[in-house]
Amino acid sequence: MTKTEQSLPVAILVPGQFNDHAAGRIDRTLRQVKIERADPSLVTDDMRRTVRGIASFGGINAAFIDALPNLEIIANFGVGYDSVDTRHAAQRGIMVTNTPDVLTEEVADTAIGLLINTIRELPRAETWLRDGSWVREGNYPLSRLTLRGRAIGIFGMGRIGLAIARRLEAFALPIAYHNRRRVEGLSYDYHPTLKGLASAVDTLISVAPGGASTEKAVNAEILQALGPNGVFINIGRGSTVDEAALAATLANKTIAAAGLDVFADEPNVPQPLLDAPNMSLLPHVGSASEHTRRAMADLCVDNLVSWFSQGRALTPVPETEKVKARR
Ligand code: NAP
Ligand code: 8YV
């Protein structure tokens, strides 16, 4: 902590549960104001008058922004910021920041773990050992699926998508991708449509952001295009998937297996997904190591400190890049 950090008497609103390291730094370097949740009806007169920043896991809508007339910056803890109304923030001249890059490698590692768990059934094999089945019944059955001979498609070839692709190159698997725009200088096959990508591969990894442009983009048609040997992995956002269609395609063997780290209504996982055969599930742990969450916490708070001490954000989201500090 620097002297500059110590001398910032700025009220930062922190809704609900928050990261301990980030909350500790806000306490030491700024002035933390707690609120149970990001609900405009809980905003007090004192908050209306004094709050100039928010630090949050997300979930900041237009009504909450409007309840804080002196708000200047929303520091989102996480690279995905689909649950912050950035368009409204930009219209009001409010900066929004996120935490890119510092979590890229961790999330890519998790994606590879989830892919292998899904295809080679490693969590089930461990349960087989632990529950005594190995002793009682003999060897765990051979996995029906293998990574060998697969063709990988990445939906969302951004920072994390690229880190996943680099790892999969070492597995000697062909890689293709779909984004709205081709990535200049990247030699992987580009598909201008998600359907085109899904038809060309048998293993689709989604690491696209949430939001209106990707809402339920992975639907029955896309899953069907993967074919009966198809595997779908989602490490991006649950909202990009039609979860009912996914459960149905697994139940009727339209595709072979799926692995999910993210869900549309976390922490609630729909029963059909829990019941689906050949499904590997994780509770949104893509970036969840102490090391990486600490780096995310530091970047989240560094954005606030930089904004209030130097008038500039370190990692603004593109929608608010042009927002200027008010002084
Ligand atoms: P990024 O660098 O911005 O990459 C996102 C990619 O998605 C870009 O290449 C973008 O390309 C593409 N994209 C965006 N909208 C699209 C659309 N409508 N159709 C097709 N492609 C689209 O972001 P990142 O750092 O890699 O993070 C990606 C996402 O991962 C985050 O937004 C977050 O939701 C998720 N995430 C999850 C975890 C976890 O714990 N599971 C952790 C971190 C991040 P174009 O703009 O050219 O389309
Ligand atoms: C975190 C994430 O779980 O960065 C993201 O977009 O989804 C994850 O790293 C989340 O942001 C913490 O709430």
C-alpha cells in the first residue's frame, strides 16, 4: 500500500459478499460502505450524497446506477461484465472497469481440465475407486470417448479462447473458431457463423461473453450440427446456451457429452442438467484459485485507486473507454 492510496477519503459502495482481499484493500486505501445487495431501495441519503465508486462481483443495473447521483466508476470484479449495464453507465458518464488478462491462464487451465473430465470421465472414475467399486466390481469401464482424433471449435477466440487454443495445439488437435470478426494473423480456420463452426468440428468450447448478442446462441440446431460424437464445453457464460435444449440433446444422444462451468441462473442448476447422462459439472470455478482471485482483486482495487488519484482507469471496458474523470 502506498501513501497515495492511504490518503483517498472516497466512499466505495460494496454490495453483498465480496472478495476478502479486495475488501481489505478498499478498507485500508479508500472508505468502504457496505450495502446488503445492489438494490436502489436500500440506498440511504448518506450513500446518495457520498458514494463515488462501486466495487462489485456484478449485477449493477440502471436503477441502481441512477440511485447514486455522484457515482463516477464501477469496478467489476471479473473480466465478464454482462451483468453491469455498461450502456447506461456510459450515457451517464460513468467509467466501468473489469479484470482482463490476470485470469486468462487460470481459466484456460480449467477449461482443459473440464474437457478431459468430460471426455475421459475422470470424476466418475475417482468415485468408482472411492466408493469401493474397484474392489467389488473390478476395473472402471473404458471411456466411450477420447480426445484422440477430435476437431476443436472455439466460440469466442479472445484472450481466454486463444490461451485454450495454445494448450490444445500441444494435444495435436486441429483448431477452428468463430467470432464476429476474424482475428488478424491467426492461422486457425475462421468460420463467420457459429453453425458453420459447429458443422466443421465435433468438440465445441464456448468462451464467449454473455449479453444480448450471444443469448442462447448455442441452441438445438448448433448442438445437432456437432453430431453424435459431439462434445460441448462451456466456460464462458451460461446465458449463451439454451440449457433445456442441451439437456434434451444429451438425453436423446444427439451429442455424446457436455461439460459446464457456468449456468444461466447461478447457483441454481436446472434438474434436467443434473440428471443428464454424460455431463460433467463445475460450480463456476474457472478463475477460482487463491493466486488468481488475489490478482483480480488487486486489479479491481487498482482501478479505483488510479481513478481517484490520477483520473484514469487501468482497464476500462470498451463501452466506457472515452469516459473522462470529473475534475
Ligand atoms: P475477450 O478477450 O473479450 O474475448 C471474447 C471473444 O468473444 C472475442 O474474441 C469476441 O470477438 C468474441 N465475441 C464476443 N461477442 C461475440 C458474439 N456475439 N459472437 C461471436 N463472438 C463473439 O474476453 P476473455 O477475456 O477471453 O473472456 C471471455 C469470457 O469468458 C468473459 O466475458 C466471461 O464471460 C468468461 N469467463 C468465465 C470465467 C469462468 O470462471 N468460467 C472466467 C473468466 C471469464 P468479436 O468481438 O470479434 O466477436
Ligand atoms: C469469476 C468470471 O468467477 O471473470 C469472470 O468473468 O466469470 C470469473 O472469473 C467472477 O467474475 C467472480 O465473480
